[in-house]
Amino acid sequence: MFIGTAAAANDTPQLQLSEPQSTRALSEYIYVFRDPKWEKSIETIVTATEDLFSPLATPTPEFGFTDDLIWLRIKLSNPSPEPGTAYLHVHENFLQKYEVHLQRADGQLQTIESHGPSTKFSERSIEFPELVTKFAFEGGEEVSLFIAYWSEGSSKISLSIETEASFSAKSLRQASKNFVSYGMMLILILISSLALFILRMRVFMAYSVYVIVTLLFLVHSDGVAFQYLWPSHPSFNSYFSIIIGLAFAIVPYNFARTFLRTKTFHPKLDKLMVWMMVITPLLVIPGAVIDPQSTKKYLMLMVLLAIAIGIFAGLVAARTRFKEVRFYLFAWVVGGLAATLMNIRHFTELGIAQDAELDSIRIAIVVDAVMMGLGVADRYRQQMKARRTEEKRALKQAELNLKLNNRLQALEERYTLATELVASRDAALKNTVHDLRQPLHALRLNVKNLQNETGKNVDQDARFEDTFSYLETLITGYLQDSVSEQISEGSNFQISQATEEKQEDENDLSLSKILLTIHEMFLPDAKEKGLDFRFVKTSAVSSVDPLKLMRIISNLVANAIKFTPDGVILMGVKRVGSAIQIEVHDTGIGMSAEEFGHAQFREIRLNKSSADGHGFGLAIAKDLAADSGCELIWLERAGKGTSLALRLPSLPTNFSTSTPKNGVFT
């Protein structure tokens, strides 16, 4: 703590200067006079009555954003018999009006410093980034120090009186802080620029702009920009506060949009930030010309608003992409703390020391920039990881597509061969060819959908396997014996067992599994026509040959899809006395009992204009039903459509079914 003692002199406390004095230590010795019309000069001030000045009521000189010329007076004395020197340090890089006057005990006035809006940096008495004025006094001398100032920004200033040693130490400490913070920012800019050049990603461009703006803000706030970048342009230095403030109010929106990819993931937020990027300069630029002081005042609020919106956008993105945005969110929270601290200092009377504020802001900004850099790097890592995963998935999908195409091609060749032989073979072969047509069509449709989609649907993969197994079993079981001799003589094509079917015990075969396979096999074809194909699960089991059962019901479902322009197709199991029956209902064009009986003959088509085919479906189903001890039945129903059933030989002891209401299962 700096040490000083007061002595009464003309009813004004006098500071005996023997140690460096901080702002808080000086505050009880500072007297204030506000000149709203700028009418007073130093001569009129010192000759006026004492009541022009009043004690400072706040821990630091703070009068808001005002147009008044502020006068401060501090009475000092040198308790040492030896002459001494001291440094008045005003912690501001630039003031539009700044004067320092010294009044000796004999009334003599000495103007030590006088700055105006056009004062160049080289005209300062001491070349230091902030305002520093050196003054000397004799041993035991009493003096009055007068400071007059006005700022286009806030009138809140922090000042101290330093000795030769304390000022040298403070200068070294400030240079060290600048070296570390500027060096870190330059390294971040270099890394992001190299990443942009190598990787060509927009996020590195947005980050580079963000870090450059942050560095310029620090350099300007420290006064280094005026000292080294434009020392001969004080007016530009004054307006640069608005320029860098405007940049800081826009850059967060640009970086947030690029980093979070709001245009893709959060379009409403993206539109909000685009509008803010447009509105902000429209508000600031006219104000910079008309009223620079008010513009600087509200720019700090605009910066805080931009960071707040950036934090909100990060929170929204974190709900679904936390790993990708975690560093961004942490960095923006730190940046928000820095912006909040700056606004608190300028808009409240809290006694936050300027050095503490600037150091906190400096640390927060550097941490913010580093965290943003980590966020960019982490997002790039996440993207590379996702890209590798996608490449693996695409390769796996390509391999799957190749296998599917190979299997499909083999089935196509077998189907073509069977079609060529159908004219010379018996009815059994014709039945097989007929039964192959519909599931093969469904398979083509599924493979096409798979190649056009992501390939991540597990149910779709199961549907492919069921359809392949059904087709391969049909071909192996019915074509092997019929065409093996002719194939071996006429071509190099060989039929082989493609899959090893895992058959269930014939006495315990789940009807639900068979019907589910049929439902999944025909579902794409039904959806292609816009039909609602429903399947009611059951616990029933049957001893009927599962392949024959699948062929019978597949023919019934294929006909239902073929002759139903729109509406519903329903498949399920129902108890009838001591037996059960598998029913297929549709809302199609309908079929009478007489037409049903007529349609069971081969190559009979009741309505040739409504669908394609050869007229084998019901004939095949009837023959297979008879061979299996089952019965194919036409069911009477109200309303349009057709209801057919396959009655199985006997009823299992324990199963559950769903009973249709008004001809429709529920």
C-alpha cells in the first residue's frame, strides 16, 4: 500500500509525497471542478475562490459520458529537504483534451503538458503508450497540481503518482505483459493462417479475422497502436476506437455462423446473426459522424450483445453437438466475462481499478482466443474423424452393394433361364417361374432403394436377406432337378445352393415369422403403389411345409397388390372352430365367388386391362393348398374388395389371433 500523510493548508488536504500513490490513495486528496461551457482557463481557476472545487465523491474520477471539461486539483508537498521528481501517470492511451499545470507556493504557474485533438504522439513530454507527465519540486516545497481533461469516451480515468524507480518498474512490467499477450496472438494468427493455406477451410479464415481484431483491440487499448502504427494521426487514433469497436461487434456473429455452421443446422439463428451484422454498422457509422461520444458508449453494449448471442447460439448447438462446440462455448463465456467487466466499469460506480480491469480483460481475451483456436482444431479433428467413419461406411456399403448386385445378377440369370425353358417344361416349372416374378421385382426395388439411400436401415437389410433366401430356396428346390441336365449341356451356368437355410422343426413352425417375411418382402411394392399393407402378428404355429405356405400366401398378397389401386391390404390369422386360417383382405376392385372359382384355372385373368401377369396365381395357390392338406376359400364381405383365406388342417392348442372388425383386422 502506498503511504502518504495530509496536512491542513487552506482547508484543503495536502499530500506529503514520500512514496508512490495509487488512484485509491490519491482519491481523498483530489478536488473536482466541472466546467460545462469550457469557459475557465488555468489563470481564472487559480485566481477564483476556493469553493470552485469540491472533494471527489467516488474512488476514482468518474462523471459518465459527459461534454464537461473536468478539472482536478491535488495539493502536494515534498517532505524531504532534497529536490525531487515525480511522474503523474494517467492510465489512458489518448485524451482529446489533456492539460497538466503546476502552481508553486509563490503563485507561479507552469504548464507542463497541453494536448488537443491534433497533438501527435511525438509531442508528448515522455514517449510512453499512456499519458505520463514528469514534474519536479524543491525540498520542502508545496505545490498544487491541476489536471484538465475531456474524453470522447467515458470520463472515468485512473491516475497515480510514481517515483523514478516505481515508474521504471511499471514500464518494464507493462512491456512484459504486452510481449507475452501480443506474442501469443501473433502465434495464433500464424498457425491459423498456415492452416487456412493448407486446409482451405473457411473456419480458419473466420478465426484469423477474429484473432487479428482481438490483437488490434489490445494494441489500441494499450496505446501501442498510437505510439508505433499511426503516431502522426491523432484524429484517426480517436476514431479508431469506433472502428475496432464496430469490428468487435460484427466479428462474433461471423465467427459463430462459420464455426457453428448455423446456416445448415440452425437457419433461424443464422438469419438473426446476418441481420445483426447488417444493422450494427447502419447504427454505428452515422453515429460516429454525428455524436462520437454516444456511439462509443453504446458500442460496448453492442459488443456485449454480440457475445451474448454467440453464447446462446453455442448453447443451442451444444444440445446436439456438444463435443464439436465445447471449446467454442467455454471461450465465448470467458469473452462474455471480459465484455461484462468492461461495461460494469464504464456504466456503474463500482471502484474497479483500471489496471485490474485491463489485466483481467487482457487475460480473458487471450484465453478466449486460445480456446477458440482449440475449438477450431477440435472441430477439424471431429470432422476428420467423421470423414474417416463415412469413408469406412461408404466402403462397407459399396462392398454390400457389390454382393447384392452379384446375387441379384445370379438370380436374374436363373430367372431368365427358367423363362426360356418354361415353354417346354411342365406345370411345376411354370409355377416356379410365376412365384419368382413378384419377389424378384421386390428385390430389384429394394436394391435400388439401398443404393440411393444411406444403407443404415437394419430392417431393410433383414428384408433383403429374407427375400434372397426365399428366392434361392425356390430356385434350388425347383430348378435343380428340372433344368440341371439342360443347363449343363447348353451353357456354363451352374445352379448351386446359395444359402444354407436354417429350417425350423416342421411341427413347431411360427406362422408369425412366415407372414412377417412375406410382409417385409412385399412392403416396398405396396408402398410404391401408395397402399397401406398391414400385418397382424400371431402366436400360432403350423406343420405345413413353410415354403409351400409362403408360396400360397405370396400369390394371394401379390394379387391383392396387383388389383388394389388404393387403400389397405391386411394379412393375419383367425381361429375358425377347431382350425385356423390365414386371411388376406384388400380394398381393391373385388371378386365374386363365381369369379373366384373361375380364376383357379390356369392362364385365366379376370381383368386383363388392370394388371400384368399370366393368370397362374390362384391356380398355383389352389394346387399347393391341396398338396398341403389345406383349403383355399373365398370369404364373403361387405363393401368393395376381396377377402381370401387359406384354412390350415388343424388348430394348435395355444395361440392368439386378432379378430377383424367389419372385415378388417385391428
